[in-house]
Amino acid sequence: MNSPRRHSRELALKALYQAEINNSDKLESLNQIIKDSLFPPVIENVVKEFLKNTKANEILSGKVEEFIPDFVDSISSNPHEEVSDLRFHVKQILEKYFSGVTINESFKPELDKLIESLGSKIKKHSIVEDFAKEIINNLSINNKFIEETIEKTANNWSLDRMANIDRCILKIAVCEFFYFPSIPVKATINEAIELAKKYSTDRSYEFVNGILDKISKENKFIKE
């Protein structure tokens, strides 16, 4: 299973790649990817677990298959609601499909557990969202410097000649070098290599490693 920061880097990579291909805003691309792929699987797992364990007759005899996608889409559209708003939102969707269930006193402990589980899972994955946004924000602000640093070090390799995905991986790593000093340089390079192995061609990780190793040495970054 990916660490939160690796998950963040993957989201940032997809957003940066998409933005460069479509000539669109980086943060808008990231927000769309987060909306589509970060929170929906988490919320779907929570609600399926809830449905598996529920004892509410209104739910057991209701339209469960129609409820699940509506619930996931609805909660995913605004995952960072206050607990009171989240409770209201969840009750609203439940009543839409299972009339009367939320006024049933015996259902209250199940509802409380569902709200608690949703809040906990969303909070955990918000860490992934926050770091991905930090990367993209720093890339947007410092894009020119990051590109110049890569191109200067790559010698005969202009940015335009690089594979799009390799260029995006390099940008994220160089951004970490200069603007995330708490992250060890060695960790950044290793993560970039893993991204190249997963998303690029067979030998791309060697190219990525070579460029980043040279940049780290030229700028006297400590590889710890």
C-alpha cells in the first residue's frame, strides 16, 4: 500500500501531466482528480461496510444498489463538511432512499458510527490532498526556475525533447529539492525513480535518476 506522500505525488503527477497536455491550470486539474479518484473509493468502502452490518429494516428492504452511487457522489462533492453538516447531508440521502430510517431511535448508534467512520477516513486522506496541493502550488509559483534548473543540468536534453511524464516527474522532484527542505533528498530521488518505473518506459527511471543525482550534487544537497 502506498504511503500518504507517495499517493500525493501520484496525484500531483497526474494533475501536472494532464495540465501540460491540455494546457490547463494545474490546481484545477488536481482538484478534478481529487474529486474523481481520491475520496470516492474511500467513501464507497465506508458505506459498503455500513450496509453490510446494518440491522435497519428500512435499509435491508430498500433500494441499496441505487443508494450507493448517489451517496458516494454526493459526499465526494464536498468531503470537508463540518460534522454537523455531514450528519445533515448523510441523513438527507438516507431518507431519500430509506424513508423513516433516520427517525428510528434504534438506528441512531449506526448513524453515529457511519458519521464517525466517514469523518475519520476523510481526515486521513485529507493529508494526501494537502501535500499534493502543496506540490502543485509550489510548482505553479516556481515553474520557471524549476524548468531552468532541469534544462541546465540535462545538457543536450531540452525540456521539449523529454517524454512528458519524465519531465513532470523531474519537476516534482526538483520542486521538493528546493521547496521542501524537510524531505531528505535521497527519499525524493527514490520516490521519483518509483514513479518513473510505474508510469513511464522501462529505462526512464535511469534517466530520471541521472538528472536528479546531478542536480543534487551541483546544488550541494545532502543525500540523507
